[in-house]
Amino acid sequence: MTAFTLIEAFNPPHLQQLFDLFKKMWWSEGRTDEDFITLLNNSLSIGIIETQNQLLVGYARVLTDEVKYAYIFDVMVEEKYRQQGLGRLLMETILTHPKLDRIVNFELTCLPEMMPFYQQFNFRQDFGKVVAMRYRRSNIA
């Protein structure tokens, strides 16, 4: 059975593996290693390491005000390691993280086909009396 370790600090080999994982994701197209470093420096990051080979195989990050809101981004698992509960491990780690224990609202965006995965953690489309809105700058890629 494969053993895994959770990390929040990334050494240089794990950073490169994380950059490589990001570059496989459709939403990271056009991003640079410097962009990824900025993301890391401004987020609570959780990584999953395959212990025997010291490979980074999963990652997720959170932006938060540490009081009421936390936004979950970039939940990803290397394709070879999917269907082993690692996405669940990332989500459970985030939802029970001591730094986030005061958070009332965890939010995220996902593709429609990923909704059942997040619904098992009680995520819903219902925002109550409010709606989600977005402003997008057209001059920035």
C-alpha cells in the first residue's frame, strides 16, 4: 500500500513538481513559475507527497480572511494517483485545518462534472440571499 504525507512547506524538488503539476491543468495555461511562487506566498497551501519516492502527487490552496471566508483553489491530483482518496484527503485537511477553524463560509468554483465530488462535502450552489459575481479585466491574460 502506498503511503502519503501531507506538507505545507515545499522544498525545491517539490516546488518544481508542483509547477509541473500546475502546468498540466487547463486553468494554468500561460502561467509562469514566478506566478506559481506568488500563488504559494499568498495562500495556505497543502501538498500530498508519495512518501517512498518523495513525489508531489496532490495539491490545493486556500485564500482566507481567517474569520469568515475561505476560498479553495486548485484542488488537483496527478492523474496516476486519482481514485485513491487523495482529493478527499485534501478537502478534509482544508475543512479541518486549525488555521481555518473559525471560517463560516468555504467557497470554490469547479467544472459542472466536478460538482458531485464537492457535494459530498456539503458544498452547494445556493448562496442564500446573495449571488456570486465576477469582474474580469479584459487587458490581462
